[in-house]
Amino acid sequence: MDLAASTIHALHTRLVRGEIRATTLTEAVLARLTAVEEHLHAYITVTADLALQQAAQADAAFARGEVVSPLQGIPIALKDNLCTQGVRTTCASRILANFVPPYDATVVQRLRQAGAVCVGKTNMDEFAMGSSSENSAFGPTRNPWGHLQYVPGGSSGGSAAAVAADMCIAALGSDTGGSIRLPAALTGVVGLKPTYGRVSRYGLVAFASSLDQIGPLTKDVRDAALLLHAIAGHDPHDSTSGAVPVPDYTQVLEHGVRGMKLGVPREYFGAGMDAEVEQAVRTGLETLRGLGAELVEVSLPHTRYAVATYYILANAEASSNLARYDGVRYGVRAEQPVNLLDMYARTRAAGFGAEVKRRIMLGTYVLSAGYYDAYYKKAQQLRTLFRQDFQQAFVHCDVLVAPVAPTAAFRLGERLDDPLQMYLADVFTVPVNLAGLPALSLPCGWTGHDLPIGLQMIAPPFQESALFQVAAAFEAATPFHTRKPSLPLPAPSDI
């Protein structure tokens, strides 16, 4: 088997046994990346020299018999909104095109401590604002499925495409309204949005601070469990991170679902749902029933307000968070400004893309004095109702199972001129962020056009173990995670 196509846990076993070296593995991943990057544009910055240096350090540790983590020597990609000391962090925006952070995000620091290898920073929607990874100042990422004619989802599309195309072994993304789960579903990989507070946001460039959460994108469920364990836990640098013990998530992977109650939200099936997506999801539900789970219909009655509520709150926070990009302290600055106001205006006009400008204007509008109560305050009240909906549903079940999106991947450019259609891609993912819950996407089928379909699992706060338990049982009973897209391959690199 080609090394780049393997999983964290399989490679860890071979590295510990001395069957392969971290340097050889990293070279294989970089060769694969070089072979397909021109087709996909999954990366903004490739850190080949740093990766080989870190791989050599991992080899030296293995030679000394020091094994600190299952991630030791494993090539991992980072979404380009995670601060990396000495490596530029652009958020796919012209305004940060040459920004080099002086520090590492906490998750990056924890990966370094685990001995992981950083192969690069992945492409994304600018400032994580988008559902297709087309809103990047550096050009769109393409889905490795569907003959490169489709979007990979967003905003973590670069990370998802890189994992799906074996351009890294695993990756980190961020999820504000579905930005890990949607690309995972559309590219056929596993993506986890942890509970808000499970993973430190320190060093994640903020979009909407009450919604953002960092999580893994991987080739299978066990890898997601290993990667989450490495990055989770309280961080004194982030006052919103939870002081909640982090369990060994791999302990539940063999438990199965017999006797578990799985809730099926009736509002997640209906008008607007693609027939192939609905069929694949319902078949997935029957697979879980066949494994011994009990399916229970539940109601999330405020779902129809989710998109409107989310885009009020997220954009309001974005307008506040992005005020820091003024050309004064870091990032791009307009040349020869007439005065301070001119510098602000011209810096932002040149530095921000169209979607970011749209969201800043929407957010500023809903926060303005005449509209604050009508929009922002009302959305905050609805947010409480979403949380109550989920609390009531979990009285009747252990985990919710639902679609990730109403359709599979759409064509590049298809929705760029219709922002509302683009926003509706998030209708089944944004309620989870509004309620701060953990949710996971994994593949459950393919369309007739060979496009992946994702199954979403949602659990109560800090119950990621329940997600891994259900997802692992489903994965073990189905072949979907074993499929790979057809793309140019480098010379075999196995040993």
C-alpha cells in the first residue's frame, strides 16, 4: 500500500516497529502532494523543509526508543487560519498575505509536542467565510471527486481535499457553522466538530468567537479519535476552553451500538433534500438499526430558523472581530494614505474579498442602534431555543443521526452569484454550532456522479466518545471509507 494513502494508526505501528522511517513517510507524502497539488490547489503554503526537519527529529526519537504519541512522525496539514510561528498564516486573504505569526496556536503547539510533522497550510474560504472554498484570495480548491469539476465544501475545503487525495495523512480544520463537517461529507472523509470549549481556540484567527471550534479531518474514525485526543483539553490562554478531562477515545471504538437509542430529527428530512442524499442517509440509518441500535424519531422544531439566526450572529461577531484589520499593526497597508480614515478604507477595500465585505456589512447592520433589538437580540434568544431543542431531544436518545447537507457537492461557480443558495448548504450543520455541541461526519454513500455523501452524528456536550462509538460501528460495517478518488499518482513509495 502506498504510504501516503495509509492511516495514522497503521503508520504508527510500522514506525514503532522500525519497518519505515518518518523521513521516508514524509517524502512519500510530499511526492504525492507535488503530483496532485496543481490539480486541486489544496495548499496555500507547503513547508517541505520544515516537514523533513521534523521527520528527522522523529526518526531520532524512535531510534532512542522514545515514543511520545501515536502522531509522532505523522505528516499533518493545518488550515491556514491557525497561527504557526515562523510560517505565514494568511486566512486566504490578501490583507494577511505576508503575515508571519510570532507564536503557535495551542493546537499547533500540542501537535509539535506530540512529534507530528507539519507539511503545510491548507487553502480555505477567506477568514473561514464560505461553504465552497471558492472565496480564497489564492484561488479555489477543487474536490478530488467528480473529475475536478466540483467544490470540496468549505470553509476547510483545502484540509478535506488534502486528506481525501492523500496529500497528508490527516489535517486540522475549523468549524464555525459546518466548516469541518461539510467538506468532510463532500470529499468522503471523516470530520469532527468538537464541543465548544473542548479544544483551545488560542491562535485560531477569529471569525465568530462564540461559534468557532478546531477539529480533525481524517481518513477513518480511529484517526479522528487519536487526533482529537492530542489537541483537546483545557488551555489557560483560552478562557472559553473547558476544564473537562479528556478520555482515551479509542477505548470505545469496539463497543458497538447494540442497545443505544439513536434519534432521527424529522425536520432534517423534507423539501430541498436531494433524493440520492436522502436514500443514502436512510440506508445508513437502517445499517445502524441492523447493528442493534434503536431508532427514535425526535423533533428539533426551531430548525427552520437556523440559517437566519446563524448568519445574524456569525456576521455580527465577524464585523467586530475583523475591525482589527486596519493597516496599522499587521497585514497589508494602503500606500500613501491621505489620513487615517483613508488608510482604513483603502486598506480594507483592497485587502478583503467580496464575501468578507458582504458579511462585515451585514454584521454591522444588525448591530447598529436601530436594528440591534430586532435582529441581534432576537437571534440570541433563538439561540437559547436551539439549545433547548437539543436538550429535549437527548432526553429520548443517546446520539442524533442526520444528513450533513441537503445535497452532495455542487459545481465550481454554480452558487457564487446566489449567496442565499450557498448559505442554505449549512442548514443541517449550523444548529450544532449555535448549541455548542459535538458532531461528526463520515461517508455513507456516493451519488450516481461518483460524489460522496456524508452522515452526521450529533451528541450532548463533551460526549465525543458517543460519536466515536457510533461512527466506528457504522464504519466497520460499511466499505465507504475505503474508496479513493482517481488522481495522478507518484511512483510507489512503499517499502
